[in-house]
Amino acid sequence: MSIKFGPITQNGYVVPDIEAAMAHWAERLGVGPWFYTGESQFTDMIYRGRPSQMKALYAFANSGDLQIELIEPINDAPSLYREFLDATGGKGGLQHVSSWPDSSAYDQYVEGFKAPGGEILFQGRAGATRFIYFDTGLDFGTIYEMADLAPPTKEFFDMVREAAKAWDGTDPIRRV
């Protein structure tokens, strides 16, 4: 287990085509089923210290206990997702890893990261779920996200994980 922010629970991939990515993961890699939420509604988004109006499509599946998140930016508003897609020449790839500490630890971890001069790259809310991306100084492009999951988000993520355990390959993409 990570001693800094808790165990890594998600790998987030930024992709140029979410439909093709879901099909690839399901057909070629056997990961699914995918829960395609489409465009998520975020609020209070701050990207590199400025308000952001970024928009993206999202899909989720699990491989064991590890959640795989697919993200396709759909507008040109500045965002970490657009930045990553541009930096990879439009190919995309693993953009972040994430942990989901409980609410009581979330603020402590954020303050602990900021105290020695840690930079926050992006933050916002998805409903009551808070999320934040840190610049950890890694040289290979992957950044660290942390989320404080609200009960509805946690229930959704639990359902995604349980569906993967029983998945027989049918109905690989499920629109939510």
C-alpha cells in the first residue's frame, strides 16, 4: 500500500476515441464491461490556477480491483487531458494513477502535499465527489490524482467492480 496517499485504485487513460478504446479493451484485452457515462458534469474546475470549462467523455471498467478509466477530451478548453493528448501526438495513453482515501484523510493528504511546495495541476468536483491532480515531478508524463468519493460515486464504482467479476464477455459497452 502507498504510505503517501493510500493504495492506487485507478489507472486513467486519455484517448483520442473513447468508443474505439472501449472496444479495444473489451475485445483484445478482455477488460469489461465498460460503463460509458458520456460527458460528466464537473464544477469548480481549476486548471493550473485558472477556471476551466473543459469537457470530456468518460468510461469505466475494472480489471480485478483496479479500475480503468477512459477519458476523451471533447473541446479545446485548456485541461490536463487536452495537454496530455497533444503531448502524445494524439495517441494518448496512461495519464494518471489515482487513490481514493476516505474523506477524513483527503484534506490532510492535500495539505501534506502542498506544504513542501507541491503544485496542484487540476481540481474540481463531480457532484459531491472532490478530485485533485498533483504534479509529482515524474519524468514519464503520468500524474497523480486523488479523489474523495461521495456515496453515489462510491456506489457506482463498487457496481462497476462487481460487474467485472461476473462479466462473461457479453454486452461489453453499457451506456449509463
